[in-house]
Amino acid sequence: METHDVNIRLNLLANSNDNLERKIPMLRILAFAALLATSLTPVHAGEARKALLYKNPQCGCCEGYADYLRRNGFQVEVKPTNDLAEISRKAGIPAEFQGCHTTFIDGYVVDGHVPVKTVEKLLTQRPDIAGIALPGMPMGSPGMVGEKTEPFTIYAIPKDGKQPEVYATE
Ligand SMILES: [Cu+2]
């Protein structure tokens, strides 16, 4: 039921007074149902794709990555902090695998400039790991300047502090 259909029916009914009072409650329900149907889907999608990104206050490429996530449908909250290394370490990322920002998405940690294709793979496959990391700040990665010169290697970060293994290359 489209909203303009409801309007047309309202106009028609306005010309026959005896019908009007009886039918208005039903029309209200239909209009409400139409409204509900159009509003529920985006709200649900938004909930599933929230991201919380911690970064050093001065970090510009981190903002670039936040915008990249937004362009790909994520609702991103950016939190500047001076304790990024500690946040990253607590999330299970060994020091040598840390990137310049740490993002939490749907129960996982996503560290560094990880391309969204691999983020989607993580959120779809939902492996039993802490998250994924693209160490350092590779040239040409999402949010970074420059040309990509070699494949990006994204690592799976185990929950138990074991050594990360390759999760994806792209
Ligand atoms: Cu960066």
C-alpha cells in the first residue's frame, strides 16, 4: 500500500460522509502500516553496521578510513584517544600488527586500513576470532594516499593471544 493510494482513498471518502467515520480507523491503520514498512528496513540495516573507531587525535588518514566506511554503508562514530595502543592491545592485536586506528564492528575488532570487502567477509563468515588487522599504513589502502604497490595482507587475530594467521589478501 503506497501512501498516495491512501490519500486518494481519503479524498474519495471525504465526499461520502456516512462512510467516512466508519472507514477512517482502517485508513489510519493502513497509513501506519505503510509508514512502518518504509521505516523498518533502514533502521535494521543501520543497527547491523555500526562501527566505533578509536584513533589518535591528530590522525588524518583515520578520518579518511572512517569516511570510507561511511561511503560503504557503515554508521561510524570516531573517538579520538591518547590510549590507542592500549585499546588495540586489549582487543588482542599484537603490537607489530597494529594499524593507526582500531575499529569495533559487530563484536569484532578491525584494526588498520582494512578494505571493506574483507570486513564484509568477516561479518558474513563470523569466524570464532577476535578480529582482523592490516598492519601499518600501506600506501593506497582505503583512507590512505598513494598508489597500491603490493597486495594487502589482512591477518586473523585469534582470541587466545596465539600468533595471527593470514585471513585474506587483496
Ligand atoms: Cu592510517
